[in-house]
Amino acid sequence: MIPEERPDGPDSGEESARLQPAGSVRKGCDPLAQTPRGRLQSRRAQVHQQINKELRMRTGAENLYRATSNAWVRETVALELSYVNSSLQLLKEELEELNGSAEADRPEGEGVTVPMIPLGLKETKELDWSTPLRELISGHFGEDSASYEAEIRELEDLRQAIRTPSRGEAGLELLMAYYNQLCFLDARFVTPTRSLGLLFQWYDSLTGVPAQQRALAFEKGSVLFNIGALYTQIGARQDRSCPEGTRLAIEAFQRAAGAFSLLRENFSRAPSPDMSPASLSMLEQLMTAQAQECIFEGLLLPSPEAPQGCLAQLRLAQEAAQVAAEYRLAHQSMAQPPVRDYVPFAWTTLVRVKAEFFSALAHYHAAAALCDSSPAEADCPAPPQAILGLPPTSGPPGAAPPQEQEGRRMLAKTQQKPEIRAPSFSRVKVTDIFHRLGPLSVFSAKNCWRLVGPVRVTRGEAGFGLTLRGDAPVLIAAVIPGGPAEAAGLREGDYIVSLNGRPCKWWKHAEVVAQLRGAGAEGVSLQTVTLLPRAGPPSTVSGARRAGEREPARGRPSLAWPPGGQPSPQRASACPHSWGPQAGAPLQALCHSPPPARP
């Protein structure tokens, strides 16, 4: 289980006081009260109290929002919820900074005063997974749901942990691990006609209004939104006065833009405003603009490789103009309905100010290139070329700059365009929590099967009379007519799930063959499953099939492996981003089995 990281609570400093030697201080006196750490703990306690107060206010407003049908009242309550949500975000950010200052005394970066816009994380309430999962495990998979208490508890603990992720790489890995587990759950328990039956509730990040949906895709989309939001907070907290901090900020804002782009392209039925296509487009553009701003700030840092003189000023003018253009696009997206109705006013104002500020910087650096450089310098182009950013070798001396608009636009094109990068889910390796149910290719709610056995198969003169193929689970590729396997009721296309009472859903081909070859005269006990062509509850047949029983109609189920091999999805590195109530299965690596063997 992924360990849960929790911020220090208001009582975390009391343990030190209790461990003081007897008689060293007067009883009732806190020796840390006047120290910086003691003041830090006191402020933590105050912030916690304010957070609890805001949560109570939000609960009351939420109940009123749901109970009333008056449009004016609902609008007033929604406005109040947005204020409460903003206060909660500020308090939580302050608490995170207090926790960070206690962990390490890092010097603050100097020289960078222009603020960035981080995005608050969506909040959610606790969720009870046990009831629907127990019903599916016992009803569809035919197993004892009580034996899966540890797995259900692990899933609940993981979801509880992602409600308060740390503002760093550990928090990102926690969110990605839970997202990958949601992909496993989607592939195993969700069908196009049946969901888990859970009501997933998340609060809107921009307005604070609660939204709920029964589709597991809403849970996946909200987690992906929080991954992007966490990237924005990591980028905004970087020290951009040094090259490394600037690089990390650029990377974080690019990943945030990629997360919102991925969400916008694959999730179109969002019940909350912050996940609507218009809002996600705005957030993607905003994060691209902030990444472009970080690129410009990196050019301002002293570097021996950076060009000097006239060309350096021209490059700065070019990049500043690009930053201004990106912020203008972000401002336009914020001013469009319906985004303008719920985007924070401070965001709109700051984006507009930045657009004008960097436009002025572009003019300033262009003027500096003309005023501070001599026209006779070899590395400085002529004044008309300098204004347009033309290199000195773009034409003969005195050549006129291009007059067409496209040519001028190409001259002003930035040399360092931010690259939108999706979050790297592949770097977080997770194991399917419910892997004991069996490989997803067979044992999922999308498939129905018949459980046969256990049956006793004895060795004949030519062996057991069957041919095996593939791994996890091992497939009965062929049954010799008249052989022991056929007499016991085994059929081609069945999967071996138990051998001599031991579950073998995840066994390799070689392991099953070795057990069969080592069997004595008493033979082996096998339990198999047969995939059925249509939906229906799994049934159990004890012993061999009754004589004369008609074989159920067989269809060729849609399996996720080629004829020569089967998937072994014990570990998943990434999940495809399919959305809606019927989301796809996790990405599975195909492992090819050895040639069929006849034990």
C-alpha cells in the first residue's frame, strides 16, 4: 500500500514538551511557546481552527443549496460557496507553507517578485467502497467477499490519502498511483450497462459548488484535474532566480497544461464548471503562458553561453512579445462566457496586467538594442531589421524587410515555444489491488463464464490428452478425442484456474506443465472456467459434466492477446485515458508463451 503522507497537526509540538526532564521547567509552562517553532505551531493551530470554521460554513451552505428550489437563493448560495472555497484554498496553502517551513529552512529566492497563478485542488468526501465491491466479488466472480477485506481497506486508505496530497513529487506519485488503480477498477468491475453504483462527489475548484456523478469516469477525471492543479502549485513555488528552479517551473507548467489538455480531449460530460471544455481550454492556455514567462525569466539569468549586446536585447524583445501574446490569449479565454462568470477576478486582472507588462518589456528591449549598440557593429543588423528581429545575414545590406503579414509574423516567432506534456503515468508502477481475482483479460465484469470442477484427470498411455498454451491463465488449446481430459469433461478453450486445490490463475505455462508432469498415478484435480458468449451470472458445476449434458453455445470472446500469447497484467505502467461510463482497460504488456506442450 502506498504510505499516506499527512501534514503535521496542531499537536505535533506537544510531544517535545512532554519529554522534558522533570523539574527542568515549571509545570504548565510551554518551553517552546516563545521560540520560532512554538510560534509556528500556534499559527498552525489557528489555521486549523479557521479551516474547521470554513468547513462548517460550507456544509450549511451546501445543505441550503440542495434543499432550495428558488433560483435567486441558489445563486446567492453559490456565490457564498465560491467565497468559502477561496478562503479554504488560501488557508490550506498557508498551512502547507507552515508545514514546509518546519521540515526544512530553505532560503527564499530573491529577485523574483512577479507572482504566478496556482490552481486549487478539488475536494471530495469520504467514499464507502465496501458494499458494491463485496456484491460484485460474491455475485459476479463467485468468490468469498470476506476474504477481500484487506484489498478493499487498502483501496479506501489510498483514496483517503489522495484527499490531502503533499505539495511535491510524493503527492504527484500518490495521485498517479490512485489514478492507475482506478483504471484497473474500471477494467475489472465496470461494464457498458452497469456501473459500480457509487455516487462520486467532488467540489468545484473555481466555485466551490458540489457536483456528483455515478460514473467512475468522473472520479478519474477529478483525480486527473488534481494532478494538473498540483503541477501548477509546484511550478508556482519554484525559486525562479536560479536556472534549476526556472527549469522545474517550466516543466511543471508544461505538465499542468498537458493534464488539462488530456482531460479536455477525453472527458466531455463534466458535471462541474471547472472541468467544462471552456474552462479546461482556459487553464491550458494560462499554464502555457506561465511556462512561456518562465522561459523569458530564464533568458534574463546570467549565462556564459547567452549572446551579448544587440542580439541579446533583440532576443529578449522577441521572447517578451511572445509572453505578452500568450497572456492576451489567456485573457481572451477568461473573458468569454461562461468562464467569465466564475473565473476569479484577481486572475483576470493579473493576466491583463502581465500582457501589458511584457508588451512594454518587448518595446524596452527593442529600444535598448537600437540605442545601446552602434550601427557599425558586425553582429547588429540595420535598424529596420533590428525592429523586426531580422538576422544580419537575412539579405543584402539595405534590403527591405518583408511586407506581407505572414513574413513578419514568422520573424517574431519565439525560439523556445513551450511543449505541452501529459503527466508521465508510466513512472508510477502499481500492482492491481484485486489481482487475486485473476487476469483482467478473463476475470472482469465484462465477461461471463462457467466454473467447472474440480474434476479428477488421470494419466493415460499418451499422457493427459490435452495441449496447453499461454500464461496467466493457462489455456487448454486442444483436447485429444477419447483421451482422459475429454472423459473428465475438459474442453478446448477452457482456462485452468486451480490445480490440486491451489489457485493457478497467475501461473506461467511452464509451472502448470511441470505440475502435470510430476503427477502420480492418482492424477490431478483441475478446476477450469469456460467463457460464455452472452451475459449471465457465473455458475458452478461440481465434478465432471453430466453425461449427455449439452455443451453451451460457444462464441469466440474478444480477447486481448494474439493466438500465440496472453497478457500478464500483474503490473501496469500506464493507463489509457478513456472516459465516460464505459472506460477502457489498463495498458497491458503482451508476453508470448512458448510453443504448445503436450504433458
